[in-house]
Amino acid sequence: MTHPVTAGTKPVGVWRTPEESLSDASHLLTIAHDSSAVARLRPAKINFYLKVANRLGFNSEEVLAGSGVTPENLTDPRHLIEVADYIHIVARMHQLCDSPSLAFTLGEQLTLGDLGILGYTVMTSPTSAEATKLWFQYISVFFGGLVGFACELVGDQLLLSYLPDSRIPDALLQFSIEERICCDMALQRLIGIPEFPVDRLTLTYSQPRHVDCYRDLIPCPIDFDSKRNTMLLSSNALAIPLKGADPETHQHCLKLLTSAHVFANAGSTFPYRVRAILHGNPQLGIDDVARMLHCTPRTLNRRLEKDSLNFSQIQAEIRLEVVETLLSTTDLDFRAIARQAGFADARSLRRFFKTRTGMTLQQFRDDCARNHARMSAGV
């Protein structure tokens, strides 16, 4: 069977060069910040839960009990689910299934059909770069969830940071992160990639009893009790041509996706949008971010003040996260880390980091190395 090849794409079976992959990664960074994770949710996610619950022996009434969601709501694709109702339904799923590995079951059951138009758009993408970009840009819009993400380049690798919404109850936090990761890992299966090239996974919670589920799904080093929830992808993650490429269908689906995104993303919070922009480029200042959000710096800070925040506070938080990630996952020297995190020089970075953490850069890096060594040794 042959597959169409259009101008500007590689034929199936031809791998892209590292330079082309990095170009794709840079493009992904500029547009694929998930600012919709805190918006209201479309029915697709709840309908998917009901499908899985039915296979596990539970009916819709049991799952929806006590929520403000009715079966009629779920037949209307324009209906948006309130966050509180979504959290209630997730809690009900947990209560009914009583399985610590529920998130992995959900990931296994996910199909392209569950994703609607997003599924078709991803499936017809020319390369894994395009599919990955669309997946992370639109998955929260069309499938929902309260764990967003930001991505950044670390050398020739792509680092995804998972950002749980503050409204997630502590009892559901681990499940929410697991579900997002399992959903993202399902991408490799849905678009026909034999093995998604994940180099490392770091998680903020302790190693769970069902750790074997992680190892079966993600054959890479996994660090629990870490400072951030991240997934590090190797450079060839964006270099894989897809067999299902269909340029004409793909372009049609893209138009539908764009239209739906504008509608569904209307409820995103302003602070989250600021954070998403800074996660992608921590070097940006308040003037840059204000321009991207079509407002003045004064208006930007005024809107942040409604949530008891200011730009400097958010910028410092993001830069600290970036520095900690680069220290723990790379061998970059301190000058290179300073540049990537938006500091004028290594001296400014050292002063900032010491003030924030009480540790030197080298002390933090050494601690991370020791923790990783203990995890690798199974201690």
C-alpha cells in the first residue's frame, strides 16, 4: 500500500535529520502550551469514562450519581462540564472501580474514536512532530482534564512538565497525573509508533504499589519523590513519519479543530495563560508577555492582582522550576542554564537560587544525582 506524499513532507520510511527535528521542537514550543486545562470540559471525557465503566460492570447512573451532569448533557457536543462536576465524577469512578491502577486501564481503553475530530486529525498527520503538536495543543480542549503542561527544549531533547490544577483534591492528584501520562502515552499506540522514545519520567509522589504498570507502559528510568512531574523525550520523538498521512483530510480537520478551540478555551484563567507562556520561554519579560496577551504591562499586573499574584512572582516561580529541571536532568554548565532560564549571567542565577532554596547550584545538582543513584539501585 502506498501513502500520499506532498511537497514539504518526507516519504514514509525516511527519517528526519536531528536539525529538522529540533526545528519541529522549536515550533512546538511556540504554540503548544496547554492553557485550556482549567477550562470547563466537553462531554467526550465523561462519555469515555462511562464507556470504560460499562465494560467494568457499572452503569451510567452509578457514575453520574450526585453530579450536576445528566445523560442529556452528554449528548450535546456544545455542552461544557463544570470542573466541580468533573471532579465528582472522577471520584465516583475511583470509588466504584476501587483499583489503584485505574488510570492505566483508561489509557489502554482509549481509542481515536473517543477523541472525535482530534483523533482523525492526529491520525492523518504527516509526521510525529505534527501529531505531537496537535495532541498537546488540543487534548484538553477535546478530551478534558485538570493537568495541563508546558514544554521546553533541553539540549536536543524535549521536556514536558505536567501542571496539575490547584482545584484537584489531594486524594485524586496522583490519579490525575497518571491519567494524563497514560493518555499521552496512548498517542504512540494510536498513531502507530512502535515505541515512543521517552528517556526519563520524574514524578512528585512516592512509588506506588502498582509500579509495575509504569514499567510496562514506559520502559525508561522513573524517579519518584521528585520536585516536578516531567517527561523527557529524546530528539527522535519528533522525527517519525506516519503511515496514515492524508494531507487533504488533515487540512479539513485542522480547520474544525481551530474553530472548536476558540470556543472551548474561553474559560481559561489569566494567571495560567501567563504561566504557560513563561514555561515555554522564561527569558520573556513583562512587556513581551503583555504584548502576547494583547494588553499593557499595567493591565497584566492588575489582572493578576485579582488572584493575589504579580508578574515578578510568577516569573520567579517558573524560572526556579526551569533551573531545577536543568540541574537535575542535564549536565549543562551554570552559564548555559542561566541563559536558558532568563538570567543575565551565572552570578545572577547563583544569587537567585541561593535566596530561593538555601542551596548552591552544585549542592542541588549533587543531591539530585545521589537521589537518582539510590533509585537506580532500588534503595
